[in-house]
Amino acid sequence: MKIGFDAKRIYHNASGLGNFGRNLLSALAQFHPENTYFLYNPWKGKVSFTTNSSVQEVRPHLKSKLIGQIWRRRLVSARAKKDGVQVFHGLSAEIPQGLKERGIKSVLSVHDLIFMRFPHLYKAIDRKIYEKKLRSACKSADLIVAISHQTRCDLSHYLGIDPSRIKVIFQSCDQVFWSSQQDRFSKLKMKFQLPERFCLFVGTLEERKNPILVAQACLKLQIPLYVVGRAKAAWTSFYDGLTKKEQALIRPITVKDNADLAALYQLADVFIYPSIFEGFGIPLLEAMLSKTALITCNNSALKEVAGPGSILLDEINSTSIAAAIQQFWENEEKRQKAIAINFTFAQQFSHQIIALQWMETYQQLAHES
């Protein structure tokens, strides 16, 4: 088969949607190298991505960014037809115009509708652009694939899409989280002055993910917390207001690559992620594969992704988070049992399984042509 992809995020987003695309294409290239995967990238990328000869990057001849934008939205379908593409995959809720007219089947990935569920977290102009693009893409696509059952429900609720048009395929995470990073432990311990035991939070330091509540819980318990993520204003204000003694306990750090991040997860005793809503929650999968005890919330897709060994919070406040941390911190037998259960549960998100589900989807669409 020849399959085309909107690859802008793969080459231009270092995290989030970029990781989703890179992980998927890496898995497809590894487990289904008999196909050809065309990655349509509107201009030279900032993020390096290479796999094997089954993956080919395609860019427009003209280097102008404006031309690249027009090419991505309107002209890629003609190039895909010339390349013999049978199925085109919009990796980030967008697909180019003209695919249907050229007999190319299309599938659209949708990750979440948080901008519609929590509009106050987004600028009005951004919400309008996101919604316009998503509605148009959903209308044009032959099939919509949601990243979770929660997102499938939201597509039906907010956009009125018939659930029969929506399939659910979960995602995997970077391959480094699937293996031990023990050779990095000593360097990380020295670099970040890691204590023997600590808690961990990974994610954007924003209101929705509640890092401040995690910090407050750890301060109550006098347990070290390491925090990895881009800081927003509320977190910065909170952290600047801490005493030097408190800042010694709550440590924001910068981790340069996923291998070091995986090692940090593997060194942590407990990972806490009390987000009020997620379309998937990739840090949960990273933590479970890293054999780190997991605390998260009983809401949205988090309750789908979190394994049965996790502590799921019904109430999100510093008191409930502190009580959950104590359960793992003071009971090593409970913590190890939870880790083992979650690690087994997480195997369903393997690259091989996800790649197979996508290949079956592409083949089904191609046969409908």
C-alpha cells in the first residue's frame, strides 16, 4: 500500500502531536515495512525524523512559507494522487482539500475537544479557528479515529457526528519508555541531586493539570517533588512565592531528551497527574511502562488509560492527593503490586499492536475504494 500523511507536526512539533506522529510512523515502518509512507511536509522541519526506506518525506519545490501553507491545504491532494497514494491520514485534525475528488480515501485523527469543553482556557480567535478546521475535516474524512472513547463521545456530543463514523485507536509512546534506562541513573542523580525517594509530575505547568495541588500535597507531607514541564503564569507565581526551604523540596527541572525523562520516571517512587480532563494522557502510559506507581483522576480518558493498579481520585484537592501519595509512600508492598499490575495492563499500548490496528484501518479504507 501507499499511504500519505499530513506530516507538518512530525517535523515541526517537538512534543504532543509531533510525538504522536513520530511514534506511529516509527511503528508502521518497523512492523509493516512492505508499504510506502509519504510524509507531506510543507517546509523544512525543525525536528529531525528518520526511520527506514519505507518512509519518504515530500516537500514542495518552492521554499516560501506561504506557498508551503497553500500546498499543505490545497495542493497536496494532487501530489498524493501522482504518488499513487491510496489512503491519506490527517494526523492532527486536518486533511487537505481535493482528496475525495481524486479517489483517495481519508482518515482523520482527533485527539481531544478540550477547546470546546473548557473554552475559557483558550483565546476566542484560536477556538474559532480550531472549530472551523475540525468541522471541515470531520465532514470531509471517510473515517474519523479518536484517540480514546472519551474523545469519541465528545465528537458526537459537541459536533453531532454519528458514532458509527468514529473508530477508537489508542496511542503508544516513545520506544525509550519500553526499556530500562539504568545506564543513565548515576548521571541524572548527580545532575539533579536526586534524593533516594521522590515524587514526580510531568506535563505543562498549567491550571488544567493541577501541578500546584501536587506541590501543596508534597509540602504537607514533606516529600520531595520533581516537576518537568513548561511553566505557565499561575505556576510561576506560586513557585516564586515559596520559601527557600520549600523550593528545596519542590524542584522544577529541565530534561533534554526522552531517554533522560524515561530514566527519571524509573527512578521516581510515585507519579501524580491530577488533570481535570485529558483526551488521552500520555504521561500515564509513560509512568506505567517505567514501573512507577501512578496517581491520577477518575475522569475523562484518564480512567481509560490508567491501569487497575492506579489510585484514581474522585475529588481533586491537595488533601486527597496527599492521602493517595501516603498510600504508596508508606506501603511498599502495595506500591510494588500496583506497579506490576499496571505494567501488564500497559502492554496493550505496544507499538506493534497500535501499528496493526492502523494497518487494518488503512486496508479497510483502501478496499472500499
